[in-house]
Amino acid sequence: MAADADRRWLTLALGLIGVFMAGEVVVGLLARSLALLSDAAHMLTDAGAIVLALVAMRLAARPPKGGYTFGLKRAEILSAQANGLTMIILGGWLGFEAIRRLMHPPEVAGGLVLVTALAGIVVNLAAAWAMSRANRSSLNVEGAFQHILNDLFAFIATAAAGLVMVLTGFTRADPIATLVVVVLMFKAGIGLIRASGRIFLEAAPTGIDPPALGARLAAVSGVVEVHDLHVWEITSGEPALSAHVLVTAGRDCHAVRAAIETMLRQEYRITHSTLQVDHAGTGPTVFTGREASLDGPHCEDSHGVSYRSPAAS
């Protein structure tokens, strides 16, 4: 199964990062290098991100049960948001410490920094390769991958700082490299929080414009009007849609619904849709004593914009 393969690749990356991180902490303390310690701290968040991703994948695989009618699919989005928050919090602390060291630079063993950073580049390249083999359309996996990728850039910056210190003795290169890492962490963290926040707020998936989608639905043959249109993501890569569709009197509602579902699947890759289809000019069933009749408007308080068919305008 694809999920099992993803778990294997993530576990491999976790093993590579965990072993190297332990050694880097020791070397960072010996070299008195903030850049190395910041890289090690970043690797700790990498490991945590992968563990969160693995746990979230197991939770998301559980079938719907009880009150959780979608299962626990959004556990992956919680994981992605946690990854983004840890990046920003850790980046804030490292930025503060880097500025302090810029004002009062300590002695740093540039040779140790350079050698360790070069080894870190190799390890992170291997971990990034393993992560890239997993399904990155999942925001959960993408969040863990961004951690690894940022760490790779961080090691490149640290290696450059180590080389500068070896050649010139300019120890402020160490906190400068740390500030480069901080900028990368903030950029990735904010991106993850924004993407996961859109899913929690049930915004339209990236790449789908609801007004254009509503107009396209209204243009389907036999449709008079579309309202109560909602399009969102259950979790990353799983878009869903619901709408109330009014069909021309006398047309086959089931045929129109099937045509809409085909269009959604082929043009928007939306395979999970819930459509309420009624004939135009007939309202909901109103009960008066023992008699029932179709009367009144379809929706007294429809949500959002109503989209009319060009032919009906």
C-alpha cells in the first residue's frame, strides 16, 4: 500500500536525522558554535515533525467511527500546523541568540563547524531524498519535508560560515549563518500555518475559484440556478463540494446530477460531491393538516452567491 511505503520512507529519514543530530550536539558544544547548535535544534524539530507525520498517518488511516464521520483525516493537518508553529517559535529563539552573539562574538572552532556542516549536508540530502519518495501531496508529509529541506539549506549556510572562519577568523560568520537559517524557518513555518489554516477554515482548495466554478455549474445543460455552493478540503488532496441545483421543469434531475458529477471529476478532480437537485418552480414540501403540496421558495436563506444559467438570464 502507498501509505505503508510512505511510512517506510519517513522512518528511514527519521533514523538518519536522529543519529546525526546526537553527534552534532556534542560537536556544537565542543566548537562553541551557535550555527551547529541551531542546526541540531532544527534537526530535533525535523525528527519531531516526522514522528508527528507518522502518528498522524496512522490516525488518518482509521475508518470513520462514532461522531467522527470523516474519520481522523484532519489529524494530518494538525500535524502540519504543529510543524509550522515549532519552526516559528524555534526561529524566534535562535534569532535572539544570534543577535546577542553578533554583539558579543565568542571564539568558535571554525574547522569543526566546517567538517560537521559538510557531513550534515550529506545526511540531509539522503533524508530529503527519502522524504521526496513519499506522497508530498499530503500537507502532513510536505510539512515534514519542508523541515528537512530547510535544514539542508541551513547546513549549507553553516558550511559557508565555517569556511569563512577557517580562512579569515571572522567568528561573526557563525551567528550570521544562524540568521539565514532563521529567515528560512520563518518562511517555511508561515507557509505551513497558512496552508493548514485554509483547510481548518474550510476555504476553497488552492487552484479552485468558487465564482468560476459556480458559473461553470450553472452552464451545465438543464441547470437553471445553483446556490448554497460550498467547496472545501476534508484534508490535503481531498476536495469536497456541496450545492443546491435547480433544473429546468421536465428535465431528468438524475441525468443532470450525473452530468455535473462527471464534469466535477474530469475538470476539477472533485470526486466527493453532495448535490441537492430539484426542479425549478417547485418549493419544498409544506404540510397543511393531512395534505401536502410543493410550495414556497427552495431556500429561505441560501448561503453565498446564486449562479444563474446564461440561458435563464
